[in-house]
Amino acid sequence: MPITIIGKTISMDHISNMTTTTSNRKRTLNRLWLLTLIGIVAIAAVACGSDDDAKSIAEVAAGGSNVEVGTAPDVTGETFTHGDFSLDQHEGKPVLINFWFPSCPPCRAEMPDLQAAYEKYGDDVAFIGVQQLGLDSGANGQAFLRELGVDYPNMPDLKSTVQFEYEVFSFPSTIFLDKNHNIARKWTGIIGEEQLGEQLDALLAG
């Protein structure tokens, strides 16, 4: 039976078609959202990998590649427990920047060695951890750091600004800046106590 609305007659078939179209659009949007979520999880899984995969990469590639690209992009933000951080606060000091997130097993595996390096070199080298947000929240990050006893400065990477500035697309990754805050080395995958010592000693000697 037709329905008249403000002088316009609309058939029941037309209403049914409108309802079907709206329902189809909702299903399409839901599919797109689901595919996007699956894509994010897949990218993170590939980027992070397993402990064994990360160790193999580090062994074969000797920890990444040397990068000479001039002055490093700034790293600024509010840390979880140490107030504001910026490279300008550490003029004349080498800097270690570690990119991580709690759901990444290799990130968890290397944290004790990073903490040990901080305890040994923290007076002479600035340390900053940068948490990628997305799969984990900032609250997850803080709980993760407390669980592992990590007390060097760490900050959430709001809008992934620092990650994109440094072109980091694999986790964990560690970037070493020399005393003039030029990028000296980018290490992809797990980094251990021995490799950390070698890199930091070289920066301090430079």
C-alpha cells in the first residue's frame, strides 16, 4: 500500500529498497572496518615477528645498517614518569632511542639488556624509549615497564610522529645518535647486552 508523506507518495517497495540499501552499506562498512583491523594486526605481527626470527635477523645483518643522514629529527614529548623529553635537553650527549610496544615478544626479550645498559651508561648517554600505540594503550605500556622494572624515560608516540620521522617500520628498533645528534646507526631486531656495549662505547669514544 502506498504511503503519502508531505504530498509525496512512496510505495512499500521503495521503502523496502531503501532499507535494503542502508543495510548493505552498513555491512560494507563493517567489512571494511574488520579488514582494516586485520591488516593492522597482520602488519604488527610481521613487523614484530618471533624471538627466533629477530635473533636471526640480528645475526645475519649484524644488527642493521649504518645510516648517515645528517641531523636527526627531534624527539619531543611527555614521558610516562620523567616529565618532558627533547633532544635539546641532552646537548653534547649520545642518545639511544628504542622503539617498542608491549605485545611484541622480541621487544620484551631485549628490555632487561636495555635497562642494564641504562644503569651502566645512563650518566653519559641519554636513553628514551618510544612506545608505538595502536595494539596497546599507554596504560598497557606503563604496566609493561613496571612489570619488567624499566626505569629509564619512555614516552607514548602520539600519532606515531616519532616513528614516521625516523622511518621505523619494524619492532623492536634501536637508533643511536652521536654527540652532535646525527644518526650513527639504526639497529633492527633484538639488540643484546654485548651489542649495546659496543655501540655505546663507540659513540662515547667518537
